Amino acid sequence: MRMKGFLKWSFVAIGSMSAAIGFWALHDLRITLNGSDSLPENAFVMWTWPQVIWRGAVISAVPPEAYAEHFEGVYFTKRVIGKPGDLITHDGGALCVETDESKICFKAIEREGQAFAPLTAEGVIPAGMYAAFGTTENSLDSRYSTVGLFPKENIIAVGVGANWIPHWKEIKAWSDARGS
């Protein structure tokens, strides 16, 4: 009789946890396809809660004011490299993020011998702000002052890369082939 009671309550506990995780996933979990070359992953598994932001996390954020009109309805998706307390410096046309462990630099795109846009100002990253970057040289990210640092309140979701999801071009080709 004891085994039946244990199994019954185990089933109730596992079922309840599964339901809670399912409701959380339906409410807060998203799969975002990568529409640009700024990050190498095909897609991202993102969640809106809890928003724990770590170095290396992928974030989706409201476009910076300077680009809001051009990116209406689209979020900036970048990888967090600089956290509050890290130091931003300039080094020969590149913006660098200095952490306790390393110094990572991102070269600015040059047009006619000058940077595409002014670099984000040097200094310590303040509380509630994050420096986030793409991995390609032409990424529109925190290296430029027109993008700047991403305020926590503008970060919509946090997540990780998901290369196990096919690239959006493969999904489109499959969809087009099925429609023929």
C-alpha cells in the first residue's frame, strides 16, 4: 500500500512540475530565427523571464532611438560582452571591453578612411547597462555611439544560440518546395 501512495504522489508532483514548466514555456519562451549575419547561430532560444544577463548571453533589445524608424517591429539581437563595471576603451579605431579576465576589441567599419560612426564613449559601463556585439565586422552594435549601451529596461529577452534549428533560408526553401 505504501508503494501505491508513493507512486500516486510522485505522479502528482511530476505532473504539477510539468504543467508549471509548460505554462512558463508557453508564456515566456520564444524561438527567434536569425535574420542577419551578425551572429553565427541559425536561431536563438529566448526567454522573457527571468532576465538573468550574463557575459555571452544573447539578448533581444528595442532598437536604439537613432535606428528605431529603420528597424520598426524588429529587435536588435546581439551577444553581451560588457557588463556593469567593465571598462570601455578605444584602441586604434577599435572599441575594446576590458573585463577582469580579458580585453576584447571590435574594429569599427571605415568609410573613406573614417569610422562609419563615432565610437561609444570610453568609461566604466554603468549599472543597468550592457555592451552587446555581433561577431561580424559590419555588425551595427555597441561599438558605435549611435547604438551605444543597451539599458536593461530595453532588453526584451535573454537566451542562447540554437544551431540545431535549421537556418531560415533552409526553412523557406522547404516551405516553397512543399507549396509547389
